[in-house]
Amino acid sequence: MKPKIKRPIEYARSLSERKLSIKMIARLYALLRDFIFPKLRFAFASAFVTVLDYFFYLFLFYFFFSPVISNIISYSLLMVLNFFLQKKFVFTLKGRSGIIFIQSMIFSVIGLLLSTLLIGGLNKFNFFYEYQFVTKMLVTGIIFFYNYYTKRFAFEGK
């Protein structure tokens, strides 16, 4: 039995549908590769450091210091670890390591100042002072986006 030969119009339509679906898949892959995956890698590396940050922050707050001092100490301890995780797993270096390290630390210090101002401001409200986990989570969420875009600039120049 002979295979059925499609009419030219049907054949052209099926080709254009295949091309369309291939283009859609390529666009989806590009979106995942360029937009979603870098943020997920950053989120996973940051999640590890964030868990440590929460532990140190809450430990320091409940046993030793005020919220602001606890934030400064915990954030500072983990800045360097965060840099090395981002260098290894998240970003592609587009320059000299030493310069990128300095830029990254400058951005981290600014992030520290921003988070400390937010922690200090929120702790003026009784709710946030009583629920430090919520306070730290809110501030961490805000600073996450600042950190991603500034570190991406430091590492990749984007």
C-alpha cells in the first residue's frame, strides 16, 4: 500500500505548525535559561546562606544583642561565604576576581545598611519586635532582589 501523499497546502500548514512549536519551545528555553534558572541558582545558594543568617541572627538576638546589632553581626559573617557560593554556582565572572570581590563586598555593605535600616525601622512596631522571624523574613525578601541585581552587575556587568 502506498503512503498517503499530503496535498501541498496541508503539507505547508503542518510544516508551519511544526516551525511555530519549535520557535515556541526555543523561546521558552531561552526564557528559562536567561531569566528563570539564574534566579533559581541564586535563590538556592542564597537560601543556604539565609538559613545560616537566620540561625545566627535569632541566636544573637535572643541571647546577646539588640535586633540591629544581631543583624549587623550575622549579615557580616555570611557576606564572604555568599560571595564564594555565587562565584562557584550562580554567576559567570566577567572580570578579575579581586575587583569583583571588592565590588561585591561594597554592594553587600550597602545591602547590610539597607537591611539594618529596615530591621531598625520595623522593630519600632511591637508586632515586629515580638516576631523577629517575621521581621527577618520580610527584610530578607526585600533585600533578595537588591542582592541579585547588584551581584549580577558585579559578576557579569549586566
